[in-house]
Amino acid sequence: MKKLSDLAKEGWILDSFKFIFYKLKKSQPEDVIYSVDYNEDKMEWDSYFEIFKDGGWDHVCSYGEVHFFKSKIGTAPVYTD
């Protein structure tokens, strides 16, 4: 996730993910953080994504049960101790 954040600062923004490959798109540089989460329950995805949105995280892309989110620096992390 740190590497994706570093690339976003250079203007390479995560567009999609498939299997083990990231697809980036050239855009304006962004100072963001990324997080990945896993959720297999497709019936609950609407409320699942809403929880992240309420926490300040934007859904970027998904591949199966793997979901990527991004947010501005300083947003509370998805996972804490």
C-alpha cells in the first residue's frame, strides 16, 4: 500500500487490480493512502462499502473479495491495534 501511495504522489493512480497485477493510470499527483480489505459476502457489499465511505475511505476497485480503498493523509486507518 505504501508503494501505491508513493506512485500516486508521482501521478500514477490505482485504476484496477486483477489477480496479482495492478493497473495504474496517469493523472494529477495525489497525496493519498491506500488500504486493502477482504470481504466475500456479496449480499452485504452495499452496507460494507458505505461503512468505508462513512470512515472517509473511497472505494477504488475490487477483484473478487479483494477491495481497495484510498483516502487523504490523516484519515483513521482501516485496521488498528
